[in-house]
Amino acid sequence: MPRPLRYLGLNWIKGKQALLGARSDTTPHLYTLHAAGEEIVAFVGFFDPKTGEAHPARIRLGRFRDLGLAQLACERHDYLYVRADAESRNQDVVFVGSDATRATAAEIERAAPGENLADLLIDMPRSASGAPFHRVASFFEGKKETLKQCSDGSWTVPIVVKAAEIPGWLRDAPKGTRLTVAAMRIAEGASDEEALWAERHREAFTRAHLLPQDPLFQEWLGQRYDRWGLIAAAETKDSDAVLLAVQETVKRLIGVPTRRDLQTNRDAVDRLEALDREFYADLSLRARQATD
């Protein structure tokens, strides 16, 4: 049986605007770490594989108490893609990490042997069973009503939730049930909605450029949505032909003649976001199945 590949982490270098930065060797992902008070905030962004230029769009991975944890979170994120790519070629890969993160990973393993590192890296509350917040929490939309302050100084926070959206367990929970609550403000009014859509248009325009360049996305789209046979035909030629075929297939799936239409077509943005979510959900499922 062939020996598994070893994932040796990311090559971290000091940045001009960030504390540290690193580029993935597998995907067009750019990881950056920034100081936020006494904590470190980790972001994953994108760069053009051909020109090397970074794109301003990025996603926050989380906040961490020290640099080592933030670096390890980025490397574990990158490792999921490396492992998925290796599995597509029937290869095994093990996480080793860079010199900067091996000690942190070993420390976490000693503190909680057998735990999923990805769950431990994010500082989240846990349920009574020990499951992390992001895996068991219910997410729903509500509307805040007038607050009422109690005699002891605490507050009663009324939230109006539509009948179709309230989780059954929350509806049936007895009075006094203790909860962990996370909340964020969503768009209100025409101006906020327009600003939200402007951001979604920008992100969709960027993702429509970056997704077809991702080898994992190319493979996934060819297996799942090559309805017109464009990708299969291109695979007999070269990588440039595959890229063009994937780009054209995406445009057909979301119903636009050009990528520029994503700057104005909201229905196409919805379809692209759904396609993007499905791709990452399948990728995450493959990664979890590999660890089960």
C-alpha cells in the first residue's frame, strides 16, 4: 500500500498590511492574519494563479487568542482542500503542519485527544453534550420588540418570530430554559437592501471568476452539472479548454450570457450563490466522510 502524502502546512511570511500571510499551493486561497487588540483575526481571500495578484474579497475564518492557533486554523482549512484533491486521485494524505503550527497542534491533541481540531480551533460555546455551537444551533430570523428592564437590572428581550420559522425544540422548551444566543442585524429599508445587493453583486462577480479556476470545482462541476458535455469534451484537450468550458457551463446554469450580467441580475446572483454553497457543502461532506 503506498505511503500517504504529508501535508506540511503553509509557508508563512510577514506582510505589509497583515502580521503574516500565506498562499495555498492547492487552491487560489490567500490566508492573512491581523491583530485585533489581544486577539488575532484570520481571513481567507483569493489570488489570481496566473498573475499572482490578490483580490480584495475575503472571508473571515475566526478570531483566535494567539498567532499559533490562527495559523493552525488556516492550515486546517487549506488541508481540507488538499485532502479532497488527493482523494480524487485515490491518495491518502495526513496533516503534519508547518514548523509554526506543529507545537500548537500537539498541545491541542494532548488537551483533548481524539477531538476534531477544526471544532476546537473556533472559540465557540458548546451544548450540554459537548457539541460545538455551529453544529447544533438553530438559525432563524426575528424582529426585536420593546425591551423591558427587570428589577434586578437584567433585560427581557422580546423577539417576534414567524410561526413557520421558530424551531420546534425552542417552542416547546419550558420557561427558564437557559440558551446561548447569537444575533446580527440584517438589512432594513430600501437603502440597506440596495447596499446589501450591491455587495452580493460584487461578490458574485468575483466568485464567477475564481470558481472556474479551482481544479476541485472543475472536477465537481464536470461530475454534477456537465449537461451540455462541454467539460467532458474539453478534458480531451488542455487545461485552458477546460477552464473555458467550466466558465461557459456556469453561465448557462445561472442563466446569463456574460459574467458582467451578475452586476445587475439578482436571480443569477441567487443561482450562483446556491451553486457555490452546494459545491462547498459537497466538499465538506467528503472531508467529514474521510475522517469518519
